[in-house]
Amino acid sequence: MAMAMAGVVRKYINRFIEVNATSVQNAVDPTEIGCTRPGVLKQLLSKGVLLQVDEKRYYLDEDALELFVSKKRKIGFVILSIALVLLLVVFMAYSS
């Protein structure tokens, strides 16, 4: 489920970039560009990646997007590191 959600988040981000909705002047109604899942929009809003201009229009904050992606990468690296350490511990325990 999380992987599917991540794919939808990526799709929504890409749609805002494709239509150049990266400033107040170019803000769009997400439903007009195929972004219709409220949960995904709420997630992007809560992270500051999307900013609301008025009742229906939003735009992508590229600086916030960079921070969002950087945090996701760091989390992924930490998880991978933990998994590798656990794998090493198991390997060492069974090879003794």
C-alpha cells in the first residue's frame, strides 16, 4: 500500500511540474490535471510541498519538494543500513 501511495505522490508531483504549476501565478485546480485523491493532496499540503492559493488552486513549492525528497532518501538510507546490519548479524551468528 505504501509503495502504491508513493507512486501516486510521485505522479501528482510530476503533474504539477508538467503544467508548470510552480508559482502563485501558475497555480492550478488539482482536479483539472487529474489529481483527484484528497488524501494525497493533504499529505503534500501537510509537508509544504503544495501550497494553497485560494479555495481551489494550488502550486508546487520546489524548495519544499527538494527537502521532502531529501528526507525520503535519508529515511530510505537508514532503513537499508539497518537491514544490512541485521543481515550481517544473522550471517555472523549462523557462520560461527
